[in-house]
Amino acid sequence: MKTVSGFLILAGVLLLLMENELMSPLRDFALYFVGGGFLLLILTQLAGNRGKNWRCQIGFHDFERQERVLEMPAMRWYRCKRCGKEKRAASIA
């Protein structure tokens, strides 16, 4: 469903940018495509990620910096304060 919502958002943006007369009748529906795509994306994220904070379900994690990765000194561990999700990312500081 995430792929379908991505295509809906892309179709809406492309319809907004189109200038030819063939697609001009569909141009009125461009904002509906974009809005429907975002709504579908949020609903599928909320339905698929049960048991987490609602902000983490839609992808807005609140990461805090943890210790360095031993194999690569430029990498650090980050952990979400709300749901506990961990990730590794490069750090310059």
C-alpha cells in the first residue's frame, strides 16, 4: 500500500506540473491525488505499526545519540526515546 500511495502522490505532482491540453481535464484532480496519497500512506503506517507511539508509527522518531560503533569510529548508535528503535548513522562530532 505504501507503493500505491507513493504512485498517487507522484501522479498528483505530475498532473500539477503538466502543461499539455490532453491532461488538462485531470489537472483539477491533482490535489485530490496528492491528498489521497498522503492520507493512504498515513493510514497504512498507523495500521501496520501497532504497539508503538503514534508519532513513531508514521515515521517521526525522536532519536538520541548513543555510544560509538566499535568497528567504525565514525559511526554512532541512535535510539528512539519513545519506541526504542535503534539505527546506526555516520556522525561528524
